[in-house]
Amino acid sequence: MKAIIANGFGGPEVLQYVDVDDPSETPGYKLLKNSLISINYADTHQTENSYMVKALQPGFIPGTESVGIDKNGDRFLSVYPGAYAEKMLVPNAFCFEIPEHISNEQAAACSIQGITAYKLTENIKSGQVILIYGASSGVGTIAIQLAKIKGAKIIAITSEEKTEYVKSLGADLVFTKNPNIKCDLILDMIGGSGFLDNINSLNPKGKIIIYGSASRESTTLVDPQILMSQNKTIEGFWLQPYFGNHQEYQKCLNIMFDLVKNNSIKIISNF
């Protein structure tokens, strides 16, 4: 079968499209023929070996999310390493059956990106002001819509050319950088040197949730007393520990699938 391997650590230049051995059926696993492979931002960290889970050695198959068909013709969503391949062997706990009313593209978008957005926004209350970095990203586009459903006012950070697109999803204000408007929650996938500005933008009892480090910069150190004085909170979120918790992951997927089925959110898979 064909697969993409990382023959070193770095950018696209380390990726090779090669022939590798087909996986064999194994009890407790599903042998899936992939029909769709997701490319997530975390994959770029994986190939750089800058992710929180380090690769063991060059020669690995990148990717963590795909949609495939088993020997019975049933469709499954997989969240398991080695997705950049025609076929893969996936433990049953990391496979999730896709309902008929959900397309392959919708299923993939509802998974890593959708569930991350759901978890980031699940405690939002009506009237809160939410600042979302990377608002035109997969997570950002879904987070805007979920926050809007809950009655939040949304400040979006994106590039100038994507301003109208982000507004169409429900953003109330759109900027290319932090406008220093007071807010109750900041969803930060950038990190880096602007982190202190984010803390200063929080209202008392406000919270920052960090779920990425796209800047590739070290985050500014913060004096805890800045947090204490106004009861501010910094929280981290990483979806990967949920992958092996089949019941919890399935529960979140079902919520996302229902939102798509009811046209409560739009999945943008080709922007």
C-alpha cells in the first residue's frame, strides 16, 4: 500500500510518498481502508517532533485522524497514529461508527476540531465576551458557532482577508490582533510573547484556555500575583487524553453529529 512517512524531523521536505507493507487483521483491531485523511495543525508539530508526544524515530507515518471502511463496508472514524496511509490497523477503542446522515468530511470535522471546540466552549454563559484566536481555523470556525448558540459576544482574531467570512459565522467584532477589549474568556492557540497582553485583557474572574502553540515561541512568564489580584485563571486543554476514552469521545461526537444534522452549525471543510 501507499503511505506518507517522515524520514526525518522538519517541514514538508521530510515527507515521502512510499510503498509500505499492508497491515494484517488482528483481534481487537479494525483493518480500515482510508477514504479520507485529515490534516490537523498538530500534524505539523508531529513532523517537527515538537509535539507534547515525541516521535520515537524517523520513518513513522504521521497523522492521527481519518475515515475508513472496514471489510463489511461500514464507515468508521479513527483517531489513532498512522493516518497518512491507504490502510491502517486501529484498536477498536479508537474507532467510531459514522451515522448515515453524516458525510465523511463532516465526521472528520466533528472529531478532533469539533470536539476541541465543544470542550473549549461548553461552560460559556449567555452575555459573556469571548475572544477567539485563529478564528478562521477548523476549531475557530466551530467555536464561534457554538459560542454564538450560547448567547456570547464574540471577538475574533484572524487575517484581514478572512474578516467577512468569520463575521458570517457569527463573530461580532473581528481584528487582526488583540484589540485589548475586556473579555471573560480567551481561547488561545497562539501562545508566545503576546500572552501577557491576553491576561491584561481579561475581566476579573476571567479565564484563558491555552490549546495550542502556533507561534512556536516561548510563552511569556506570568507573575501569579497578577492572577491572584483579580481571580483570573489560566487553563490548558489537550484533546489527546480523550482518544482512548471511547465512551466519553463517542458522547461528544454524538453531540456534534446532532448539531450538524439539525443545521445548528455549519462544517466548512474546503475553505
